[in-house]
Amino acid sequence: MVPAPDDFVPAFVAAWMARDGAGLAALFAEDADFVNVVGIWWEDRAAIARAHAYALESFFAETRLAPGRIKIREMGDVAVIHARMSLSGQRMPNGGRARARTTILSFVLALRADGWTCVSAQNTDVVPGAETQLAAGGTLTPQDYR
């Protein structure tokens, strides 16, 4: 829970940087949904906590998550947040460091008696120069038809 929608992204980033999967998940409703960049769908706070604790202790252990543009649309007791994020320092399976990447996180927040909580999140990788993915041969390849 956060006191206002403006507080959500800073709290999410702070929990990420502290490598605190449980703290990150505490920003979410008990029955929240979170879809990650490859389509893994976690359907409650406990699953969100487990997944983020694992990632933040392993391949995201030395990452830096930096917010960029943030757009918040408040609609009474609901708020939609889009946040462009830069992620650097991800560990590759061979132990090397992956290049930085950009994602857009979408969050849907609901106002409850004790503050704002996230009920849904979607993380999408930004793929420069592409407008869609092409499925062929068991893989997805960024594609641009323009």
C-alpha cells in the first residue's frame, strides 16, 4: 500500500533496489495479477513475492532499475500508471552481464481504506525498431513491416 498513486513507482523501485521481493509484493493486493515480460502470469501476492525474491537474489541481484517517463491517470478510486524503466546489470546464464534494456510497466491501482494497492501489473520489453513479434520455428523474432 502507498498513500498516493505518485508514491507507487518510487516504492516499487526502492523495493527492487533493496532486493526485497516481499516488500515489492506488499505493494500488491492479496489477489493481484502480474504478467512479466515473457508472459509468466503470477496470480496472487505470494506468487509475486516468490518470483521476485528468486529473481532479485539471482539474475537480478546486481541490477539497477531506473524510472524514466511516468504517466498516471487517476479515475476516482482507480489509477493507471505507465512507467518507462531502464534495467541494467542483469546476469546472463554464463555469468556475464547483459546489455541494458528498457521496459514499460503498467500498473492498475485501487484505492482501499488504508491506501492505494496494485491489483494488476504488466511488464513489456521495448524493442527498438520493431512493431511486433513474428512466431516462426519455435521462436519469437522482433519484426518491422514499415
